[in-house]
Amino acid sequence: MNRLKLLTIVLTFTLLATVAASAAPILTDTFTISGLTGPLAGNTYTGSVTWDPSVSLNLISFNSDFPGWAGATLADLAFPPYFTPPAGIELFYAPSPVGNTNAFAFFGTNPLFTYGTTTIVNGQFSDDGQGTVTWGTITGATPEPGTLLLLASGLVGALGAVRRKLM
């Protein structure tokens, strides 16, 4: 009976380790908006994105010090954003009311940043200026194979200790 319990425990931990090893990482990247034209010329803004590459509409968070984004969240967007490096980010924000000067969008592979004034809430804004986006280095929480091996060997050792106590 003890061997059956031990076998069940070992198989359970093996299954958990396999699931953990195959989980997609959550990734983060930083960006800088510069080279702006129009009323914001000369300003530089920064931010970050977090996304899950295993799903299609994958943006988890978007943060920026661009004045138009202050206090806003992804829930404020009319269209679901997505991020696919190196293809780029697609994010459109035209907040109410008409005449709001905090509208902006990221488009394309070398994401072109455009900002302006809302002309149709959640649908359109004037092109008051543009800039370019420079991306940082992508970081993520993907366990290395050596880490998984260390975890597995620790679990085997712990199971061996439990087995000795049971006998």
C-alpha cells in the first residue's frame, strides 16, 4: 500500500512539473516615444507593456507617462489592443468628450505613435502630431531547464525522506 501511495505522489509531482514547464511565459517590454512633431515636439515619453503570447488579444497591461493615458486603463479602450513583437502594437484611444486633446494610437511594425484631438469618441481623432517608438529588451518569467531539474531533484529527495518515515 505504501508503494502505491509513493507512486501516486511521484506521478502527481511529475505531472505538475510538466505543466509548469510547458506554461507560456508572461512577457514585458519597455518603450520610449520620441521624435514628436506638432504641439508636443521635443517631449519624450516612456512606458511598458505586458502580454501573454499564448493568446490572440494578448495585452495584459499598458502603462505610459503620456499625459493622455493618466488614469486610463485597458478597459477604457473601445477596441481590444494586441501586441506581437516584432510586428508591433495596435492600440487606439480616443476618449470622450469630442474635443479631448488626449487621444493617441500606436500603429504598425515600427510603431508609429500618433496623437491628437478626439473628433468621434472611440472612433476618430485629428492628427496633431506623430512620433516614433523605440522598444527595449523583452523580459519574461520563463524557468530555465536547470531550474526545473533542480526543482525535480529536490522533490525526489523530499519524497525519499517521506518514504523512509512511512516505512
